[in-house]
Amino acid sequence: MKNNKISLAEVAKAAGVSKMTASRVLRDEGGFSEQTRVKVIAEVERLGYLPNRLATVFAGDKRSTFVGVSIPELGNEIFAQVLEGIDRKLGAFGHQTVLGMTEHVRDQEEKWIETVLSWQPAGLIITGRSHSQRSIQMLRGAGIPLVEIWDFNSNPLDMCVGLNHFDSGYAMGQFLAGRGYRKFGYAGTSHDTANAASARLAGFAKAISDASGQLEKQILLRDVPGFYTGYYCTEQLLASHSDVEVIFYQNDNMAVGGYEYCARAGLSVPGDIGIAGWGDLPISSIQPYRLTSVAVPHLRIGQLSAEMVLARIHGTRVQPTRDVGFRLIPGTTVWPATS
Amino acid sequence: MKNNKISLAEVAKAAGVSKMTASRVLRDEGGFSEQTRVKVIAEVERLGYLPNRLATVFAGDKRSTFVGVSIPELGNEIFAQVLEGIDRKLGAFGHQTVLGMTEHVRDQEEKWIETVLSWQPAGLIITGRSHSQRSIQMLRGAGIPLVEIWDFNSNPLDMCVGLNHFDSGYAMGQFLAGRGYRKFGYAGTSHDTANAASARLAGFAKAISDASGQLEKQILLRDVPGFYTGYYCTEQLLASHSDVEVIFYQNDNMAVGGYEYCARAGLSVPGDIGIAGWGDLPISSIQPYRLTSVAVPHLRIGQLSAEMVLARIHGTRVQPTRDVGFRLIPGTTVWPATS
DNA sequence: TAGTGAAAAGTTACGGGTAACTCAAGTCAC
DNA sequence: GTGACTTGAGTTACCCGTAACTTTTCACTA
């Protein structure tokens, strides 16, 4: 697959100068006359020359302008927005995002890390804090800026920005217990790896047990955490445990699906059943109800992570760990506060 | 920024063989003894050698395994899912997605094309059919597989997969006129370039004029086409044109926002006002109502585009243009058919 | 007018792999 | 024992820019 692209040497020859001079003109490095500049630029235009950045990186024994970004999935709006924030910021500084979707599978992450490192990226942004042994080795050896995002970790491989998911689950459990709930349900999806959602569930369970409540049922479907899954999880959960008073969902999409199931089944919310989501998606606040949820500064996570990588690349000092926190949204889909 | 990475030469030296032999072992090319293989592999493991793919591409004067994918934005769920479909398919075949967000701006697309081409990608997938003159030149000169997606175009630069947005807008206009509507509104967002949404609006307007209806008001906010924008567009539109009978929205998110405005303003849907969206997002079918919309096989667009690029890379023949069509969803948010 | 220094340009080497070629040693048939 | 062939390996050149160094050109001064 020989490509017939124009090289700098050809441009230089056409302009009647040496490769080096042409190179200097293109990088505007100085050390050439106006006359020469004009000649070279003219040939560049005429021949449609596009530089080969591979060679540039290679020549300088430098790193590329790539930044590898791993995201578990894009079906979840939150991750899509984190990615958008990252790419926007990186793009503004002349960097390119090389995407990796790990689908919450650790082997896939490892394989992706290996591949992306072989392209000599300038930095890496990885979702999640749990990696395979080999991944950790490769990441350590790479010697490039690395940000682990989403799940806050005070002792990251390099840098970290995210929030404490366990705490956010705990906060929700505590909040619901405070509203008088005693019999709890949880609806989510299951994955190979311990992920942030599992941490939320663990925190939620802890809060319930601390409040002497009962986590009656956790349902974990092996499916994508979307509207339909929420709908069916709710149907299944209530079929087997009709005494559950409130359900905490892995995310808002599932919660909205759950709400809709209740509405169609003739159950009043929050009268008959309470609904709580996580993530505070835009959709949750444009419904006839205000979904009880946990708001997360996801845009900020994307932006910050990109900024941290960029700072490292440019040698600026940055705070290596950032806990962006969360905010509980009381909403109207659970019992009101007893005043 | 000298990197202290292990090179193949170092591995070879440690194993007591030549670079070439080590290279052969790693590529499993044959022409080496079992003994040699074991030695080389042992040193690769010991030193944690990771190949430099930049060098490979460079050496062979080949193309990389990158595929550049441009998407206008990720805030829109549909584009996120198109991207997910593409990356999944590409990843399965050992290719990496290099993301580019053009934000519907043509200059940004041009700049991205220039950059991504300089990395010698194996192929390109670009959203939209309208490009700058220089972009077209670069794309033509690149000589790599290229798929223009989203807006179907029977005469693409190379390949194309999408649907006819004009027709889909026309279909909606015709459908609504058939349901008895005469006074129409349109709510969308404005961008620099003629994009698919503009084509839909044009088709919609044509259908209305063909049916002797009246497009009372087009409102185009300079904002992201999401829930809130739909909410406020509706408020503004109805404030100035209260005689509008039905509103066609740029997408479902905006339509759901519009529905919510009507609900809060005490307007009955479809009694007082009809609502029609576009895209048929999951959210639209999990509401208490069924949104009138246009279903689009967006997952299929993503998958097909990746398949087309892969086929070209591997030298397989493929149909260069694919119209994936659309399907009108009558829904319950407009007047029922008069029987 | 030779000498000086700066500006403008050229030359060489290099980076990390791989294609293409060469070479050495062993195997086998006759 | 010799030539033909196979196998396992090494050598060389190259991809395309750029760093580092060298050479040429030229204006200006003593």
C-alpha cells in the first residue's frame, strides 16, 4: 500500500532549496529569507503538501499529541458528556483524543492500554481505579501523565479526579432512612469488575444497616443501565418483594424507567413507592416530578482531567488529586421530610 | 523529553540476537528456532518491552490503524450512540478511533481533517456532507477510505451511509397535514453550516406549502438542542404565535422539553397543541405518552460506516452508498387520524 | 581590501522498526 | 564428496522529518 504522498524533500526540490530550509520555513523557525519563504510556501500550496507527523514525533524522539481516553460506554449520557468535556479541552490545545471503550471489562482495558501506549501518547485519561496487574505495570512504565477519573482515589497511580461513590451511596441511604424508610430495594446492572456503581451500592447498604433498615432486595440485571432496564427491574423487584418502600437505582435513566413502570402499574409515587436515582441527568428535572437523585459535576470531571493532563505535559504544577464531590437532590419522588 | 523506553535493539542485544531476528519473533514471521524465540520472549517480558507502532508505520511507509471519526457533538444521544457503534466495530478489528468534535463548524472540521491526516490514518468517517473547499481537496488527496455519514448523499466523495433528512422532514409535514393541521411551528437551533436539521426543516416547509398549510413561525435558538432549549423555544413560540396548532422539533429531547412546557402551562397535548419530535430516542417511548417522531436506525449507521471503512481497508468490495431510511412514528401527541 | 560577524542555507546523522537481500551452517540425494 | 536446497540468522538501506553542526553569502568595518 505504497502511498504517493508528497514529502518535504519533494517540496524542497521543487522550490530549489534543501529539505532543512523547507522545514525551517514550515516551522517558521527563522533563518531564511523572505524570498525563500515565498518559494517554499508556493510549492507547499501547489503540491498540496501535508506534513507527516509520525516522522516529526519519530525524529525528535518525542511523544505524539495524542491523549488516550478510556470510557466504559457511551450509552450513558454522563460518560458521553465527560468525553465531550475532555475532547473539547484537549482539542483547544492541539491534542487529539484516542478513544477506548472498555465496556467495564478489565481485559479489554488492558488490551487497550497496550495498544494506545504503542502510539506514544502524550497522556492518558482512564475511567475507573481498578486495573489489572499488567495494566498497572504498563502505566507505571509509560512515564506519561495519567489521570484516573470518576472514582476518587486519594492514592492514584499518578493523578485522580472524581468523587467518592461509596459516600454518595451512603448519603442517599442515610437520607432515605431519615425520611422514614425502612425497607429498601436497589436496582442496577452487573459487570465483571468492581466499578463505581458497586461502591455506591456498598455505601447504600452500609447506611441502611447503620440505620437499622433492611435492604430487602438488590436486583442486578446483566444489561445496559437504561430506561427499559429500570422499567423491568422495577417490575421484577416489586413482583417478588411488594413490601419494598423505596428503590434506589444505579442511575437516573433507570429511575425514570422505574417511575414509568409505577405510573403504568397504578402505583403512586411517592405514596406507594419511593424512587431515587443517581447522576441528576437533565431528563430528571424536566419531568412532571422532580426525581430524588445525586447531582454529580460530570462536566467538571471531564474538564479538570483534561486540564491536569495538559498541565503535566506542559510542565506546570497541578494538584494531583481532586475530589469534586456530589450533591443530594431531595426531589419529590420520596416521602417528604417529617417536620 | 527524552524517553527512556526500551527499544527492540535493546531487547535483541539482551537476548544476544540481531534486531531483525527479534522483530521476526515478535511478528511470528517464522525463520527462527524455538530456542531463539524463547530467549527473545523472555527478554521482552523481563524488560517490559512495548513496541513503538509509530516506527512500524513509518518504516513500512504504511498507514496506521487509526480511523478518524468526526462527530458534531456528544450532547446529542444519537451521535454518542453512532460513535459507540463505530468504536465497537473498529475496536473488534484492531483499529482505534481518533475523535474529532466539529461542533457543527466548518472551519473546525477543516482543521481537524488536516491534523488527523497528518497521522496517516487508515480511514476516515465524517459526519455531514458539507465541507470546505480545502477539506475536500485534502480528503481527495489522502487516498484513504472515507465515509460521510448521517446525511445521505448519492454522490459522495467516496462512500456514504445515512438517510435523506429533507425527505424525513417532508414526511412529517405531510403526515401532520394529513391529520388536519394547518398552522405549523418549528423549533430548533441554529448553526454555522447547513446541516441535516436544516434539510429537515426545508423538507417540512415544502410539505406544508404543498399542502397549502402555513408555517407560522420557525424559531432557531443559538443553543444546544436539548430539553431546556425545547422548553424555552416552546414558551417563546407560543407567546408570539398562540394560533400555532402543532410544533415540529429538531429532535426528541427538545420535543420532550416542549411537552413539559405545555403540561406546566396547562395546555393539553394533543388537544390544544400537537408535539412532534425527531430521532425516536429511548426516552420518548418511556413517557406517559408516545411521542410522535421519526425513528432513525442510528446504531446501524455507526455499524455500517465502520464496516465500510474496514472493508475498504481490507480490500473487500462494498456498496459505496447506503440509504438506511427512516420510519414515521405516529404517536399520541398529535391529533388522531380522522376515520 | 582583507577581515569580521551575522544571516541564510546546506550536510550529516539519527530515531525504531522492517523489507530485501546476503550469508553460514546443516541436510540430503546421488 | 559435491552441489542443491533448506533453515536460521545477520546486514544494509530506508521511511521523513529535525537537531546539531558546517559552509556559504554578504554587508559592513578597520
